[in-house]
Amino acid sequence: MKYLFLLFLLTYALLFTAGCNSEDRISALKKCTVLGTESIVYARANYVKLFHYFNPDKFSDSYEQTKEFDHVTSRNIINTYDIAIRKLKTDDEDTESLISSCQQLADFSKAFVDQSYPRAMSHQSKHDVLSDAFFIEINQIVKFDNKIGVFDENTKSFKQYVEEYRNTVQNYVTKYKDELPEELINSF
């Protein structure tokens, strides 16, 4: 009887700590890729809008590509999927890493638009707005590219979050490719 009880406990523990099944992985990956992709597009569109404001001639081509961008719809998608992935429960370390990477990217994108963007817009510089020095100053505020100017090593840039997110997604897809539908794998 004692061994039967131990066998029951062991079976119970294995079932509930096994992590994710294929359906959970597919759901997490789909939600994370929607959130990640939308976060990237949202931040980049606002980045272009910011620099177009300061230097319309230099950024006119990029701005033309993003001027019809629907910021409200994009932000609503980000908020909806952010809530959805925060509700995902998993004991699987890989899926947790995927979710975490995606959340960090979304959090950066939202903070960029809500906090850094307004600070950059009101920044008073001693440099000409058309100069590289001004561009570097603004980048230090918005933290978009860690390769521009002197960058604080204790913070991550948007580009670093994007790279980390893409690597995490790629590693996840590679590791679980046998469990994922082919059309989902081919979309990466």
C-alpha cells in the first residue's frame, strides 16, 4: 500500500511538472510572435516619427512608409496579447524564456512610446537638430541602438531586445520543430 501511494505521488508529480504539451507550445509561440512582431513595428514606427519630426528631409522616405501606421490599433493589439501571454502558466523553462523575452520587448516598446518619446521630443540640446551629435543625444534618451554613441552597458537597447527575442524564438522553434505545425515553422 505504501509503495502504491508513492507510485501515485510520483505519477501525479510527473504529470503536473512535465511543463508544456504541444498545444501549449503552439499557443505560446503564436501569441508571443504576434506580440513580439507588433511591438517591433510599433516601436520602429514611433522611432521614425520621432526623427522625422526633428529632420523631415533625412527621414522623409522612412516616414512615407509609416505615416499611415495605426498607432491606436497597434497598441491595442500589444495590450491584448501582453495580457494573454501573462496569463499563460507553464513550468517549462523554454516556454518561460520565450514568454519573458517577448514581455521584455513589449515592455520596452510601450515605455519607449509612453516615456522616452515625450522626453526626446522636449529635449533641449546645444547641438543643431540636423547634426550627428543631436542624433546621438536623442538615441541616449530613447535607447534604440547600443552601437550609437557612448551607451550605458547596464541598460539594454531596443536592438538588443529585438535580437534577444528573435534568438529565443528561433531556438524555441528549432528545439520543438517536431511538435510544431510545418506552416508555423515555415513562417520563421
